[in-house]
Amino acid sequence: MSDWSWPALIAHRCGGALAPENTLAGLGIAARLGCAAVEFDVMLSGDGVPVLIHDETLERTAGRRGEVFRLSAEALQATDVGCRFHPAFSGETIPRLDAALSRCFQLGLAANLEIKPAAGFEVDTGRTVGRLLAGIGPGGLPPLLLSSFSEQALEAAAAEVEDLPRAFLAERFDVGALTTAVRLSCVSLNLGRQGLQAAQVAAVRDAGLRTLVYTVNAPDEARSLTEWGVVGVFSDRPDLLLTAPASPDAGTAASIQSA
């Protein structure tokens, strides 16, 4: 395996549970906490613009009806997703991908960009994200890891930006997911923590890939996963992992920043 230089603690959906998810405010909070990397979800607006959002609808984050793939980027950028989280974030809206990448670049944050297509838009979303990244060029991008549960989306993005590292996402380990990750020339297999076993992490390593795990909020669990050979965790509470006391075997939780 090639050298791995990615931070081992990644703030889930920009700022974890400490900010409205997938927002520029979240990126700022992650940076102020001392995080070196974030993760966010990217979907296409109705007019084909990549924006940061996890769900296909606005109900959960904005408290209103609306399907992302039917709304324009302008309408989404005017949608308040901060007030529902906390009044202090009132006015925080859904950002475009290019704005989020620019902010990550300014803040010195690496980013795991998860391609999260609405159903039926897998190839279009992957291709559009890839073309946007290719248009910016490596000199204007933060360190990036592209990931997706959709092999079609990941494959379409890779066709546009072949040199960017990729990860395949799966809720649980199975041979099929590992085979897909290898076929797509991924550098990692990103897995859910439920049911994960040390032997499965070893199988991923034996296949020449790394394992990243979501969503991990307990320092003890993060240390155990590190002992298994997991190289990175996604967390909704990066503040807890950054400030946890030292472990005799795993070192300080802060050391998870640079595994």
C-alpha cells in the first residue's frame, strides 16, 4: 500500500453534531476545534449544480417540503437550514460545492466528499462533481477523498478526475463491497461500525486497502478501532475524541489526527 497521510479524525457532515450539517458554519467550527478533515454530502440541484445536503428532501434539515432534485441551486441557497438546528445559526443555508471547497481550502481542511445522488441521478451526479473538480484543478482544491455508496456515481466521477483518491462506502463489510472497492481502484473501504470485526479490517488491509469507519463518537471505541488497524473515523463529536485522555496502548485521542 502507498503511504497514507490522511488525518484519522474526520468531522462528520462538516461539523458533526455541533453545527447544522453540511454547512459552511460547520466547516468553521471543525477548524476552530482543531480538526484537520471533514466529510460532507453532495447532491445535484434541479438545475444540475452540486450542493451540500444529505437527504433528497428538505423536511428534516429545513422543516419544509421540497425535493432537492426539483429545486434550483438559487432556491436551495436561500433555504435556511440553520434555524431548525438552533436559533444561533439562523440564516445558515445550503451551500454550493464550489463554495464549500473554497472554504476548506482557506481553512486548511482536508475533505471527504461523499457523492450522494438522488435516486436515478447516480451517473449524472458523479460526472458533474468530477467535472467541477477537474475544472478547479489540483492547485485550487483542498486534499480530497471521493466516496460514495453508489459504484455508478463513483465510477462516473473517476472518469473525470482519475487521479483523485476514492473510497467505496458500505454499511457493513462483505466480500462484494471489498471486490467493488478493488475494482474501482479505491484506496479505502469506508464501513459502518455496527457489526464490524477485527478480521474484516484485516481482510481489507490484505486486499491492499485501508478501512475508515463511521460514525464513532466514543474515545474508547475509536482507540479499539485504531488497534484493529482502522486508519480513520468519522465522528459527530470530534470534540470528545480530540480531548479524550491518553490511553496506555493507543496514545492520546488527539493523536488520532495523524495516524
